[in-house]
Amino acid sequence: MTSSNDARSTAATPYQPTGSLQGRTILMSGGSRGIGLAIADRAARDGANIVLLAKTGEPHATLAGTVHSAARQIEAAGGQALAIVGDVRRDEDVAGAVAAAVERFGGIDVVLNNASAIDLSTTDNVDMKRYDLMQDINVRGTFLLSKLALPALRKSDNAHILTLSPPLNLDPKWAGRHLAYTMAKYGMSLTTLGLAEELKADGIRVNSLWPCTLIDTAAIRNMPGGEDIVQAARGPQIMADAAHAILTGSNLAGSPLAGSSQAAGSGPGGAPSGNFYTDEQVLAAAGVTDFRPYSLGAAEEQLVPDIFL
């Protein structure tokens, strides 16, 4: 399972990109910490512009990082940052973030739907406030941010919507284990499926990305036994590299359409839009053959698989 918390080391990884995000503007929900911040930091090293819309304006009691500390990290890595304290559930906050991104950087090239809430309770046990929270952040927030950014994305010559959500795996066990959370995450994935089809003619690529294994985050570490659990996880840098590969077309290096806006919706051959990628799949296509550097030390066969796969 993923949760957007606590970015870790940016040490050298096996991924060798064939493209760059220099000068491109990314509007991200969340990103104060964790996977989102790791993705932002990787883009910043290319010289990208990152707009973060996140609630954490003040330090959290148990989770390190705020939208302001994330912005400082992005700028230290070589990018430009715009920190916006706001809630992806509020229409006016999302509209304001889109307008601010366009005003500051002249447009938007990438929407990255990173914000997500998680509760793995069964139907009997889930609190309906938690159910509503997951629906509002995961499904509505993803839909809203994507929707309001569309006019700006249509003006980009290389537009992309990337959502951190799983493949639509209809094996009943995933609905049976944690129905409320499954519905919320699959709602995000349905947004990918629908927008990829709807936006074919606009040249806007729409994809989802999901990790094959547990990812080390502060949220996991704060769980009972979490410090032991994450020893069988990978660091968030694997998701950062995979997102970078998707957004630059490095995973499509063998395709004649790679890096071209005409590639959007081109079908299974080139297939740069409408995909439910895993991190391993993307990085293998980008030339990575050894994933061991991404782990925290556990052997590959001992890593904890993520859910929905």
C-alpha cells in the first residue's frame, strides 16, 4: 500500500533517463513528504517547476515535513517551487492552485494526482467519516484537479496526467478485504481510464502508476511494528524514477512516438496513454535490470508485495 509520506534518500539509482523535465511545470496534489516529494525532488533535479497543493502548512505532530519545507527541498535540488496551502477537497483551493501555477510559470504541463487517504477497515468497522474522506480526496480530488487543469494542459505541447493508483484488478479478494479503500482507489483509476479515452484528440496522455512492493514511508513506520515492516520495503525513489520515466517517455525509448504529443492514445503498440503501470514495468522498459538498490536491504524475494496486484 502507498501513502504519501516521508521522502528518503536521493542516492544514485540504476535508472538512466533518456529525457528531461527541464522547464516543464508540474502541478501536484500533496507532496509535502513521501512518494510525492520524492517525485518532485527527482523532477527538480532536471530543473522543473513544481507547484505543490497540500494541507500541511504547519508541522504535523508525528509526520515530518510541510509544503514549505518541501518547496525548499525542491529549490535546493535545482527546481523552482510554488507552495500552496490548500485542500484538494475544496473547489476554490484547487481552482486557485491552477490559476497560481499558470500565473507563476505560464502554464501547466503535468498534473500529478498524488494526494490520497487510506483506511483498510472492513465494512463493519469503517467509520463513515473516513469513508467520505477517502472518496473526497482520492476520487473527487483526482477528478477535480484533472478537470480544472484541462484548459492549461490543452495549451501544452507535451501534456500528461499521472495518477498514483492501482490497476483495475477485479479479483474479488481486493474488494473483500477493504471495500471502502478499494472503491476509493479504483475511483482514481477509473478517472485514468476515462480521461485517457476522453482526451485522445487533445494529445493529453493519461496514466496511472503503482508500486509492486511496499514503499517505506513515515505513515508505515508509525504503524504498530512499522519499523520492522519497512525493512521489507523499497524506498520511494523507485516511484520517483518510474514517474520520471513515464513523464519523459524514457520507458518508451524504443517507440518512434516517444516524446511526441501525437503519441497520446496510440494504442497497445506505442501505448503512451491509458496505462496502469507498475514501477518495475516502467523501469524495466527504461533499461533497469537490477532493482536491488531501491530496497532497504531485504532480498528481492523477501520484499512485501503491494496490494491490488
